[in-house]
Amino acid sequence: MVDLKMRIMVIDDFSTMRRIVKNILKQLGYTEIEEAEDGEHALSKLREKPVQFIISDWNMPKMDGLELLKSVRNDSQLKEIPFLMVTAESEKENIMAAIGAGVSNYIVKPFTAEILKEKMDKVLEKHGLA
Amino acid sequence: MPDEMEEIINDFIIETQEVLDGLDEKFVDLESRGEDPDLINEIFRSVHTVKGAAGFLGFQQIVDVSHRAETLLKKIRDGEMSLTREITDVVLKAVDTLKVLIDHVKARDGVQEDIDLLLRVLESAAEPAIEPSQSTPDAEPEATPRIGEILVEEKTISREDLDNALEEQDRERKIGEILIDQKGIEPEFVQKALNQQKNLDQKKNEAEKAEKEVSHNIRVDVKRLDSVMNLVGEMVLGRNRLINIGSRLEKSYPDDLDVQVLLDNLSFISLVTTDLQIAVMKTRMQPVRKVFSKFPRIVRDLSRKLNKEAELHIFGEDTELDKSVIEELGDPLVHMIRNTIDHGIEPPEERLAAGKPRAGKIELNASQEGDHILIEIRDDGKGMPLERIRQKAVERGLVSEAEAARMDDKQVLDFIFMAGFSTAEKQTELSGRGVGMDVVKTHIARLNGYVEASTEKGKGTRIKITLPLTLAIVQALMVSVGDQTYALPLSPVNETLKLRRSDIKTIDGRPVITMRGQVIPVVDLGRVFDVSGLEITPEGNDDVYLVVVSLGDRKFSIMVDRLIGKEEIVIKNMKGLNAEKEGIAGATITGDGRVVLIVDLTVLLREMMQTAMA
């Protein structure tokens, strides 16, 4: 069974987007949702208190999603955390780089609750968490 | 969850509007700074972000416009196209349309704009993506290399190797590990990763600080702040009443211990109330940047339209003002800036001929001085046509020729603030429609502010606006005339004088006093408001008080019977009152529970000048 109490971090520089994703996660029954507004911010929060799942936007100021992914995968404390990258259609071509850096999966926006659930389930399965 | 959805949409509107407003400024920067890749990327990201959120919320037209604008911007960012003025115009048009679309979302009117043409223009603008410049492929310096890609590029591994490894990755853990296992390379990469980590550690403190700042922000509906402000206003009034009662008690029972304790507590409450008032006021403060950020775009568009060149320099945009003041300030400032470009700045040829640089310079400056804010607009244009204004004033029968000749520049300039007074011979689409500086002045006066102009032929014009920090609560000087009490806003008050009625002289039929060698006109408050009981002067015979005030560079004095004292008052608007006509800015309730009218000093000044001219 999926642990609905798991801590999820949503990273996006646009606060409305964070709210939208949070809202979808709530619809899926998740309750413990953290937020960060860019990679740097996320990383410092993660190092303070890791989460069990990361959903990050790609395109952000300061540290983008890919940089964050690399930093997470290079951090012994964080490297196991499932990492779902949110991309736009136009960024799909870059997805190779994200796969190269160890992304767990990616999701193209806009997405519905069903699609997010499907992607998250796949990721959790892959990480042996579901 | 419909409520949640509603709130998300509200957030989206606010955030998107912020982003779009910021874009205008970035574009203007871009035009003056040239193609700064960071700036282009920021612009790209803004549009991208709006598109992403709009997609979720189902605002298809916003998605359509931002998607095409994004495609265009991406090409520019990636160096496939260069940013010409034409392309900037197209993208700005898209930004404008996005603003309109957001307004529809905000109004919940479900109106669809006709965006087909714009979409086609955006698409065709993105089309001629020829001449891929040589520097394109790796134009953007990547801070960190992409592991797999770099290895493939350096031919350390093949694309197939990478793909295989990526497939492995599904079951194994990390691409790096797999690759190291398979190929046994990478010391360099490990080093790089370590360096990066070190860097991040250094940045950690900074990031933590930023995080704290971020998480301590909260968006609050302005209505809530307004009601808090209102309550604090009521509390200030209540406090004033208590102080009044307190001081009466003290007089009646000077030795009563309980009264002393009461007074001690009262002064404590008074202190806290003042602090609370300041704290609430601060929550409503916003930087003037909010208004100023529109101007680079306005200046750009307008000067292009009029075939002029103008540079806008903004200073003090962090100066803070009450939100409601900021909101009211937008229109008059826009009007003045338009006027400046339209009438002040000369065409480039004319400027060159006058030995000035091609592009006119406009300075917009905000600063705080004590409890008020100064906003200045300066230009280095041709100045205002003083002779023309003089002439016009005579033509309109406002003054006689002789009077006009006697007036100094400052007095002449005051005509431009009169209703319907416009000297522009040729009215442009933008300014000079007869609604001009008088509207500006009324607007500013409504904010308890004051506007004045000075000009020098061939050198330029300077318009200075003085505004109070906040609208709701002001320090006032309470005065009485006959049987009436009035409140005068304290901040323009310079000093008060007690003198005999006979000290007031008359020059040209106007009452004046001489103070330290300076002649200062006198306004008799009792006559202005037609107060009854004027003859009953409690102090007996001839003593009067004069309150000397300065509005901008104008100094005059107000004659009253008695000075009551300083009081903090909460301005309450009065319905059905024509403040302009009556010279009343509003009303307040005083410490002793009476309703007192607040005098509008700007109206007094104008009345005085008109009688002076008549």
C-alpha cells in the first residue's frame, strides 16, 4: 500500500504551481507536503530534513531541477529519494539529461490527478517502496 | 473543492500579474542593455511559468498566447534569432494580450479575446529561424556538465552505451555507478561533483537565510488589512477620549492615588496604541516600485509613437507608501509622464540643434522626508511656455494684462493646475485633452498631497509631489474660530504666532503680515467658512493666532481665534460633501467626542490666490 503519510516536497518557483500540485496531491490523499521555491532552497531544506518523495519543476532560477537532481543524487543522505521531474512539452528533448542524472521519472504538465498517481506509483515501485 | 480552486485562481491572477508587470521592465532593460542572455532567460522563464500554471487551470487562450511567445523567446535565448525591435514589439503585444486575458479571468466574465491574428504573428515571427550562428551549439555556459551527455560527446562512451546504461538504471541505482562499473573512468567527474558540493555547502547559510525570509511571507486580503486599520483608527479615537477624561480627572483629583494609577496605565495603553498604529501602517506599506515599474514601458512606447527619444532614470523605487496612496498615484503619474514626453521633450533634431543629447532625459525620483514622501519628475526638455500661459490666462479673463505681467513664474505656473486650462495648440492623442494637470492636482489633493511645478526655458521642467505617508491617521492642530473647532493637518504647519489684529496689514487689498522681513498672506478661517459668533472673542479685544503653513514652496498663514492643541485624528470621509468646493477634507471625532471638520489646506491656498488675483 502507498504510504499516504509520506513526506513529499514540491519544488517550483511559481507559488501558484506549487499550490496546484499540492492540491492534486491532497486529492490523492497525501497530507505531508513540503514546499520549496527553487533548487537551492529545496536542497537546504532537504539537508535539514529529508523527505520521501521529490516532485520538482525543471525550469527555475538559481538552481534548476536538473541541478537539484544532480545534487540530490550526489548526496549520500539524499540519493535514494524518488525524484519526479515536472517538465513542459517544450522541455521533453532535455529529458535524456535528466535520465542521465538519475531521475526516477518525469511528468509533462499540465497533468491530471490520475496521471500523477500513475507516475508516482511507477516511481515508488521502481524504488521498491510500494 | 471549489473554494480551494477559487483561491488557487486568485493566487494565479495575482502572481501572473506580478510576473507580467515585471516583464515590461525587463524588456526595456533588454533594449537598452542589448541581448543579455540572463535577462532573456528570465523573460523566457516568466512566460513559461505562466503557461504551465494556466495549463493546469484550463485557461486555454493564455496557454496559446504564452506558448507561442515562449517558442519565440526560446529561439532568441538559444541564439537562433536575434532580438530586433520588431520582435520585441510582437512579444510585448503578447504580454499586453496576456494582461487582458488575465483581466477576463479576474472579472470571471468568460470573455474570449480574438487572438487568432496575434497567434499567427507570433508564429510567423518565430519562423525565419535561419542563419544559425556559429557560436550556437554550446552558447550557454553550463555550470555543471551532464554526465551521460558529456561522456558521449567526448566519445568516452557511445550513445548506445549510455542508452544501455539507462535501461540498466531501472533496476540498478545510479547512472554514474553503472558507467563506472562498465567503463572504469570518471575521476574527473567525481572531482567535479565534490567541488560542486563544496560550493553548495558555502551557499547553504545564504539559502537558509533566504528560506527564512520566504517562509515568513503571507498573502493577506487587503480587505482584512483595511478592517484592521479601521479598528486601529477607532482605537486611536477611543484612546484620545480616554486621555481627555484622564487629564480632566487629574485636574479635579490631583492627589488621588487611583487617578495616578489610572493615568499611568493610560499612558501605557497610549504608547501601545501608537506602536500598534505604526505596525499596522507598516503592513500596508508597499514600495513605489509597484507604480514605477510601469513607466519604462510607457516611456518607451510613447517616445516611439511620437518619434522622440527619451531615457527614463528611476531613483528611490524602494521608498514605501501606503497601499491606497500607491494605487491612487498611478494615474496622475502616468499623466504627468505622458505630458513630459508629449510637451516637454523635444524631437531629436531640435535637441541636437539646441546642443542637447538626442535622447531626452526623464528622472523619476521618490524619497522620504520626515513624515511625507516626495516624488519628483524632472526632464531636460524645452520647459513650459510661460509666456503662452500668461497670455492664455489673460485671454480667459483670469487676470488682467497688468496683473499677468506682475506675476512671477511660480504664480504663472499655478494656472496649469486650473480646470480646463490647457495651452497645447495641437492636441495629441495622449495628453492635452483639456483634462490635464488640474486632474492631477485633484487626484493628489485627494491624497492630502500637494503638487507644484517649476520650469526653466530650454532647460526643462520639474514637478514635485508631496504626499503623506499614510491616509488614515494624521496629526492635526486643533484650532477654534468663533464657536467652531477645526482640525488643520499638522505636517505643513511651520509655526504659530500670537499677535494683535492691528498687526495685520493690507497690501493690494489683501491681508498680510510681515514676519522676519517676509511678507506672508493671511487667510481668515472664520470668513472662509462663514462662522457665526465671530465677534465673541473669549480672550477679549484684539488677540488672534496665526498658523503659518507651507504647501510646497508657498507660505501663508491662517488666522484663528484660539489654538487648542495637537491631536491624532482619524480621517472619516463624509458622504455628499464636495470637498473641492467646501474646503473640507473630511471629518473626525475628537477626544471629547465632538465631530470636527478637517480643513483642506490646498483649497484654502487656491481660494486665497484667486482672491489675490481678482
